[in-house]
Amino acid sequence: MIKRCLFPAAGYGTRFLPATKATPKEMLPVLTKPLIQYGVEEALEAGIDTMAIVTGRGKRAIEDHFDVSYELEHQIKGTEKEHYLTEIRDVITKCTFSYTRQIEMKGLGHAILTGETLIGPEPFAVILADDLCDNTSEANGVLSQMTKLYKKYKCSIVAIEEVPKDETNKYGVISGEQIEEGIYQVDDMVEKPDPKDAPSNLAIIGRYILTPDIFDIIRDTKPGKGGEIQITDALLLQAKQGKVIAYKFKGERFDCGSIDGFVKATNYFYKKQKTK
């Protein structure tokens, strides 16, 4: 039922300067794969094969990555190195990629609205590539878990996890009534609240399923903190209508927008690879 996944990928990645001066943060590698490829593979696992990517200036490397490199293919064809391209060839074969540019950085809500032309009037997923997620032995990937929920609830869904109370100022935070184990009917959402003002410690991470009416809501949403249009503010209007649920997902999540999280992710996937 969810056919398209939107990747907002226009941000500057300033916390990783100077590495991101000429390299998109979404292309930073965890082991041998860039962050955005992990996200695309997660979407593929969820049965989604149309990837819509919102880019910006200096992000051409993303488009080049999800394309055939004829010179490279020719150089390594028939050699012992050819297998290194197997995974990305598989992704390119199975997916369709489309791109549009966000001219100004005006927040995640604005980035999602910029992608409307690539999505159209249908429900869609959103992945923030710098939130790197891995599944557990008991469950598929986070987006697969969420698409199954969408079939039941037919409304917008945000993925959440518990965070330390003193870190709520880094996230959108929800409150709501638990209607099933790990599933909440959202009644309030606050963007980056001070710990003393946070309605809970249930923080939204970079996985969403959104219904298409969100585009009109974002258009009417006024800028919030820092003059940015926040997706949290737009989702709040849906939540007040009983149209948003929050899902405490099963799996591991790493904040690869921070150096600490990036290092933890690298160590985690290295150990996982070694135990295969």
C-alpha cells in the first residue's frame, strides 16, 4: 500500500565539517555503504521500490551513487573485485529514483513539502538517512514494521523511542494514550521541548508514514523555532483529529548525525559483520 519513500537529503551536515564540505552527509560510509543506501535497502525490504530524494546544491554524489558507473564497471569486470558492486547493482535494478532540489533550508516540514511533486496524492514513507536503524532477530526493519501498522490504522505514523529526559530538547516529543503494546494514540507533540516542559520522554526518530493531506497542512503551517517549518507542528493538527499514532519500534537506532552516534554505528555493524 505504501509505494514511495521520501528522503530529505538537502541538509549541510555541519556537525561533520570539514568532511561534509564537498561530500553529502548522506554519503558518509558506515563500513562500506553510505548512510542513504542503508535507508534505501530498508525501504526495499518494506516493499517500497520508488525512492524520492530531496537534494540541494553539492549533492550530486547521491545521484551518481544510484546510477551505473560504466568506467568502474569496465575496470573491475571479471576481476576478484567485481563482487563489491553486487549490493548496489541490486538496489539500482530494483528501484526507481527521482530527485528534486530544496532551494532554501527551511526545516524538515518544508523539505517534505518540496517532495510533494515526487510523491503525489498517496500515502508515503519518510526516512531520515542519518537515523540509521537495524532490525532485531524478532522483527524486520523499522519501516516494514510501520507499513504493516498502516494497513491496520490507515493514518500517519511516527516511530518513537524512549530517550533520557534531559535529551528531549533534541527531538520532537509525543504524549498519548497507549492503545496496544508499544502503540500510542498521539494527542500532543512538541518540537525540541526543554526537559521541564516535555510531555514525555517518547521521542520521534527519523521514520514516518504520512497521509497525503499532510502537504496542505504543511502549506498552512507557520514557521516555528529558528524560522523553520517543522513536520511536528503539521502532524500536531492531524493528531488533534485522532489521525496520528506513535510506534515504539523494535530494533537498534543510531544518530549518525552526531559523531558519537556515527562511531557507535560503525562499531556495531563491524561487530555484526564479524559474527556472520
